Amino acid sequence: MEQAAGSERDTRSVPVCYRHPDRETGVRCTRCERPICPECMVSASVGFQCPDCVRGGSATGPAPQASRPRTIAGGTVTADPRLLTKILIGINLAVFLAIQADRSLLDHVVLYGAWPPKPFPPASGVAGGEWYRFVTSMFAHEQYWHIGFNMLSLWWVGGPLEAALGRARYLAVYFVSGLAGGALTYLLAPPATASLGASGAIFGLFGATAVLMRRLNYDMRPVIALLVINLVFTFNPAMNISWQAHIGGLVAGVVTGYAMVHAPRERRSLVQYGTCAVVLALAVALVLVRTAQLT
């Protein structure tokens, strides 16, 4: 009976606790990545660690040589795992308040392709050389409901993802997703249509969170339900939402998030940041193609 059970487990490729081989588990130590069962989980600032890593090593197995604990993506565990999320929310709120105080500022930070459109040469917009709009539009909101929804989403999704990835990797996913969403908007939307908001970056965080939950064998239903609800709103014509930014950000978030949590440990940084560079290069290529069409 024991051999048959073991054979069935191997066929399904379900990991087992390294200290209790008879117990299946979907959780891994955030430092050494060995599977651990509930009895062996030691709560850490991010995720769980195995008893060996907590003790700094023992005869039951080698402990990692790193002086500080690492997240599942290889980032450093910090005292405040939500620091960057708080800073991003603060920047968005500051820009929103500035726009409310001076509405003319909005014209200088939104993302749009070109004005005036052909047959005249563009005097402003991305096609007119104002590439900075890809960044400024990520932090600009006009409506209270828009910034409220985005900042709540950023706090709920961004905070845990920052803790799981580490600050540098989290920031890379955020900006790559936001820029990819802006590039797709620039490519597909009418050139005189203005778009703004952090939604592209936040959809990227949604995508990366889904990949992370799948990697940890967590229940996927909550994040899938959240994505479906957001996509329904995205494609509702009455909402007047830039679906291009949402889809572009979501795809970029899935791709970069996959690289973050599945990169092999021996060349983790190369794969992670190399993937971000490739996605950015594709976004730049889209921007160049669209600019050639508009000038």
C-alpha cells in the first residue's frame, strides 16, 4: 500500500514535505524553496520558512549561505514590505491633487498620440516628441472614482505582491506593465484620444499576482474572479475605459511575473530583468511603428 501511494504521488508530481515525505504540500520555504508542510512552517515577514533556515542550518539539510532571507523571487526581505506601494499611492494622490488645483496641468500629463492629426505635422503628443507622457499619464487621474478604485486595487494587490517579489522586482513589473499598456494604447487608439491613469500598471500587478498564486499552488478562484469583473468593466462602452492599456498591462504583467517566480536560481536576475528588457523593447518597437504612421 505504501509503494502504491508513492507511485500515485509521483505520477501527479505533487511535492511532499522534505521533513515528512508522507505529507503533500503546495508551500515552499521562501529562502531555500524546499516544500514544507503546516507543521514545519515557521511564519516569516514574507511567507514561511523551514526550521533549518530559521535555525541557520542543521544536520538535516544545508542552509542557504545568504546573510539575509530572500523572497520567492530572490528579493531581499525588508522591514516594511509595502514601502514602494505606499510611495506609489502617495505620488498618484499628489498628482491628482495638483490636477484638481490646476486643471490646465492635465493637458501636459495625459497620454495621446498627436495633435493636430494629419495632414498637419504633430505639434504635441507622443508623435511630437513628448515621450514623457508614457510615464506622467501613469500617475494622473481626473475623476474621484477613478483614482479611488485604482488606489484601492494598488493597495490590495500591490502590497502583497511587493512583499512576495521584493522591491526592485516589484517596481520593474509595475513600470514595465504601465509602459506596455501605454504603448498599446498609443498604437491602437485614435491619435487625438487622451488616456490617463495607473490602470495599465495595476492590471500588470493582477497578472503577476495570478502567476504567483499559481506558482504557490494557492486557490486561483479569487484572483480569476477579480480579473473577470475588471475585464467586464473594461469592455463596457458606458465606462469609457482604455481597454488597450488594461490588456497591454495585463499581458506584460503575466510575462514579467512568470519570469520573476519561475527563473532558475543560478541565473535568476539575468532571466528576470532580461525578460523585462525584452518586453520594454517590444513596447518601444510598437511606439516607433506608430510614430512613423503619424508623422
